[in-house]
Amino acid sequence: MASSVGHPGGPAQPPGTGQAAAQPQHLQDRDVDPISKFKLLMPRLKDALVTLMKTAGQTFHHNAVSDSALKSTDSTQQRFEKSLEEFYSICDQIEINLHLALEAAMQTGDAVKFTPIAQHITKGDTPQPDGQASFPQYLSTVKQQIHCAKEIHDMLENCAKQFGDKTSDIPR
């Protein structure tokens, strides 16, 4: 993977620093969303690929001319390497954002699976708007999670005991 430090396609600044602090909140949210970043990077990737292909064609042409004239041109080679580095940098950013989006989707799925009610802690039995859980519902969910964790712990402990008993029966 190519490094993206110091290139126009380098990593974005974290929210709350530099230009992001001056932007409205909805723009900051879009900058944080990996799918939005991916969508913003696709036109840049297309442009970088076009530039890379043009530069490669020019380099190929200059190499053909220099082979017949026995001259060397390093400037076209440097432009080609710079274009290739920019293309790889954007590809790396896209890959990172797609991995981040996949991880976020997996975490969201786990959250829905293991905490089916949105947890907004408020004391009292007053009904909560938007399907959020009241404090007693939250306590019930936590107790259920503790019970599941204890069951898993007990199963692992039993498995370890059984494994230990079977290994002690093996003659050495």
C-alpha cells in the first residue's frame, strides 16, 4: 500500500480541527461517514486514473523517442511515479473507508441483536418518546446481559474442567 502522507489525497483532518471546526455540523457528519467519504473519493479516483493513463502514454511515447535518439528523460518518469502514487493513495483511502463502513455495519448489527431497545437512561417509569427504554427496561436489559455472560463463563469453566480431566487420563 502506498503512503498518503504529504499528497493531495492525504488523510482527512479529524473533526474539530482546522477547516472542520469552521464547517456546520451536517458537513462534519458527512465528513465522518465512511460511505460519504467513499462517494467523494470516487470522482477523484477517476480523475487520478485518467491522469495516470495520460502520463503513462506520454512516458511511453517519450521512452520510444528517447530509445531511437538514445536520450533519457527523467521528468516524464517522475510525473508518472507521482501520478501512480496519487492513484494508489486514493485507492488506499477508499479501502480504509470501506473497511470502516463494514465494521460500523457489523457493530450496528450486533447492537440491534444484543440490545434491541435503544438505551436512553432516565429514572422513573414515565413513557419515553421514540421507543427509547426507561430506566427499569435498561436495568432489565443489563441483568439479562449479565446472566448471559455468567452462562458463558460457566460453560467455559466446565469445558476447561473436562479438558483438564481428559488430559490427566492420558498416560505419559
